[in-house]
Amino acid sequence: MTAQILSLETGHGIPVIDPSAADGVFSLLWLVIALPLLGAVVLLLGGAIAPKAVEKWGHWLGVLLPSLSFVLSLVMFVELLGRPDDDRAVQQNLWTWFETGGLVVHMNLLYDPLSALFLLLITGVGSLIHLYSVGYMEHDERRRRFFGYLNLFVAAMLMLVLAANYVGLFLGWEGVGLASYLLIGFWQHKNSAAAAAKKAFIINRVGDIGLSLGIALLFVTFGTTDFAAISHVAGDASESTMTALGLLLLLAACGKSAQVPLQAWLLDAMEGPTPVSALIHAATMVTAGVYLIVRSNFIFERAPDAQTVVVVVAVVTLLWGAIIGCAKDDIKKVLAGSTMSQIGYMMLGAGLGVAGYAFAIFHLLTHGFFKANMFLGAGSVMHAMDDDVDMRHYGTLRKMLPVTFLTFTMGYLAIIGFPGFSGFWSKDSIIETALAQSWVAGVFAVLGAGITGFYMTRLMLMTFFTDERWEKDVHPHESPKVMTIPLIVLAALSVLGGVLLLNDWIVDFLAPVVGGPVHEEPPIGALWVSVIVVLVVGVGVAIAWFLIGRNPVPRVAPQEVSFVTRAARQDLYGDAINDTLVVDPGAHVVHGLATMDRKGVDGVVEGGALGVGGVSSIMRRVQNGFVRSYALSLLGGVLLVLLALLAVNLA
């Protein structure tokens, strides 16, 4: 096992291997993945061998190992900050994974500014979610297995962001898909959970086709799948090839990050336990697509058409998710629609190129803080309301759940972009860059911010304010400290996350990987953009207060609603579109192939068999074993020959 220092040239993430060996804490890079992976092995396999023994302490082991990964990631991050800007990347060579034909794939890990930030997010927020789960899953009889799946999820995501090549990334990519399937369907005794898990798995396989084809095209074009090697020779490929690569990688990103048209699985994924929702939406799965595009910046920078498609998909998705969030009564599905929309902002930043990559990652980090905070806060509300997710059955919970209310409020202010909170800095940075490059994309991004203000204020009012609407046998109560402590930490990060932008720190820190720094000033100035965005958000908040805050909230959703509301309740008919364009035609094709197989192929085979059988039946009558029949046949044959000869002579 060796580790090598990589120096990064200013440009678009072009690592150059320096033969000098790395030492110290970076030699333990592999442990960041190995620790949660060990937890998964012990909890799943060890628990199967000795379930009673592991059941007593397994959940705490599940918390400890990702926490140790966080500590190790933090130490390495501090060590990385002590290096010069052109010496902030380490590649650890573990072993040769496989070698076939002209393809040699090594199991190498790459630690650079981009992966360093992801490690802190995944292990830090992931560990808080694990700790929260100790209380949330306390009475679940399969808690040990749940923590095993959580550890597997974290290990797979760490593999994804630490891999030094696309094949290693694909290993983590598929591991995340497997873990999400296991966790979304964890309560598989519910048909809805089992169906949601299958839906997520299948839709993500569609996106995975894009990644697998993209990796194949990378090898055919460049003869390698290593990030460093490809970034060196990316300029040698034609623009059409790079565009094809960009579109294939975008397809993969749409699957993992729930972007249109592969977004339909995300809201159904709320069938999993709430900590799973927090982990998927804040620290792991849905951020993978953004990571893939930013990591592949050396491809997209040479494929402007693919970048344009990324922007279009992002704008459509950020509005799509926001509109859905306006009409949902399920508190988790409102937050799920919000995630879809916020990931759209990140994809928009990634599609804007060098000027937007760092802001995409910045918003990814702040979103990880406030969205984990709000999902876990939603779980705290459900814990208080006997697992009821319908906001129409809430109201005035700020009095009964003071800690949950205050921490959730911090997340709310962050996501709507209240000045000073983390989301204000990260989302406004993307909007400013979008307006500088395309006023159309920028205007839609501003509109999305206003809609965010509406649906998040609606959630706050229906949950923590308005009138009391729960049943008499429900007794709301605050969650235990093991659940509220992670909420407090995440609330603090939701407030303070904006410090990453002080003196353009995150832009400069990521510059060796994504290029830049490049500052693009919007036509009306950054200050006026912020003022306009805050005013638009304020309009959304005011509309929510006018429609919900001033009026009684019915316990049953009204049926007489507008077409837009009906469409939003049906997820903008995403499932219907998929059924019409993919599922039904696919079913018809399969039915046609089955019919052709049954009546065509089977008909030929079975018809031939019947024909041979018929001939055999006739021959069986002739070959009956009786001598007199054979003599009669012989006599008949002789007579036929004689008659034939006679006819010839007469002619």
C-alpha cells in the first residue's frame, strides 16, 4: 500500500503525480471507508451469527465507527490546509483491482479539496444521523440491521467520493444504490415501502446505464478511466465525443440526484424511516450526481452543449420540486420536493461552468446542514405525533416541542435564504452567477426562491402555528436528548454555514480542482440581486401567511382545488408520464415479444414436432409387425410395378 502526493495545476482539475511519497495521517485514508464498512460487516454478519450479543451494543458500534471516520477526516482536512495550494492532493495506491485486455484498473483513492469537503459532510452529518437513530429506532426489533445498513450506506458513499477513477466511483455508486434499496424498503412488511424501494432501484438503474456507457466510452476514447489521466488528454477528444460523455454522465446524475426526468422515485422514498430520508437527502445519495458533474468538470468544460442541457434540466427540476412542495400535506414529502428543488440549484451551479462549480458545492454543503436538520426535525414531530405525517393533524406544536421548533426554525430560515443564514449566501451565489450568464435561467431561479418561501412557510404554519388539530388520544411531547442534540448541532451549522464564503474561502479552496476563481457580476450588481431575491421570498412568505396563517386549516384536504394544485398533489403527473412513455410501451413490447415467442417460435417448434408425430403415426400403421400385411404390401407393390411397365409398353 503506497500513497503519493499530487500537485494540482491551475485549470480544470488536472492532477500531476509527484513521485515523492506521502506519509503521516494520509496513509490512513483507506480507514475512512474501512471503518463504517467494518461496522456493516459486524452488524449484519456478526449479528446473524450471534444476534442477542450484538443487539445489546450494535447500535452504539454503528454510531462509533462513522464518528471515527469523521475524526480522521477532520485531522486530514486540517493537515491539507497546512499545504500549499498546488500541493493539496494525495493519491493512495492500494492494489491492482483487475486487468483485462488493454484496461488496467487500480483500487486507488484520491484525497483533494473536493473529496475533503465531501468526507466532512458524509461522516459528520452521517454520524449525527446515526446518533439520532439510536432514539428514533429504539423500539424497532430490527435496529441492529438498520444500523448495519446505515454503515453500509456511508461506506459506499465514501468510496464514491474517494475513488481516483470512474470504475471505483461506479463501485461506490452501485453500493449507494443497493444501500438505498435496503433502507427505503426497511419496513418491507408495508407494501408501500417495498414498492418504493423497487421503484427507486429500477429508476436508478436507468441512470446507471448512462454511467456504465460513459465509462465504456471513456476507455474507448482515452484508454483509461483515471481522473488524472483523462484530464490531461481531454483536449485531444472531439467536441462531439465530449458532448456524448457529458450527456451520459448527466443521465447518471439525474438518476441519483432525482432530476427530471428520473425524479419520480424521490417522494416515494419517504416510506423509509426518517433517518434514512435525512441521510439520502442531506449527506449521501442525492448529492452523488452533483459530485459526478463537478468532478468531471474537465469533460463538461469541453462540451458546452452538454453544459446547456445541465442548466435546462436544473431549471426545470428546481421549479418542478418547488411546485410539488406547495401542495403536499405529508411533512416528509414537502421536504422531499424541497430537496429535488435545492438539488436543482446545485445542478444549475454545476452547469454554469468554472464560475459556478464552487457555489454548487457550497450550496450542497449548506443544504446538507439545514436539510438534515429539518428532516430529523420532521422525525421529532412524527415521534411526538404517534408517527402521523399529515400536517393537517398538527398545529401549535411550538408549545409542546420547543427544541424541535427552534432548531427547525433555523433550518427554515436557512432554506428560504433569510439574510445571514447559510442558504442566503449559497443560493444567492448561484442565482447571481446564473443572472450573469443567462437572464432566463436567473429569473427562473429567483422565481424558485419565491416558491420556496411559500411552501416552507406553509409547512411552518401548519405544523407549529395555526390551530390545534390532533386527536384527543395524541399527546405531543419533546424528543429525548439523543435526538435533540443532533438537531441543535445541525441548527448551529444551518446558521453558521455561510462562513465558508468569507473572503471567498471555498472558491479559492476548490480552485485547484474546478478552476478559477472566476467572478461573474450580474448586470444589476450582486447587492441588488440579493435585495430582489429577499423581496421575492418575502412575497412567497406573505402569500402563505395570507392563505394559511389567517384561516382555519381543515383536517381533510379540500377536493375543490385548481388544476395546478391537483397536478402538484400527483407529483406533476411524473408517474403518469413514465407510465405513458416508458412503462406501458415497454409492457406492450414485452407482451408482443411473448406472443411472438408463444405463437411464432413455439409454433414453429411445436408444429414441427406435431408434423413429425403425424408422419410417425402413419408409418406406425404401415409397420405393424404382421407378416400378412407385409406380404400384401409386397404384392401391391409388385402389381403397381407391373401396371406401370404395361402402361409404358402400350404407350
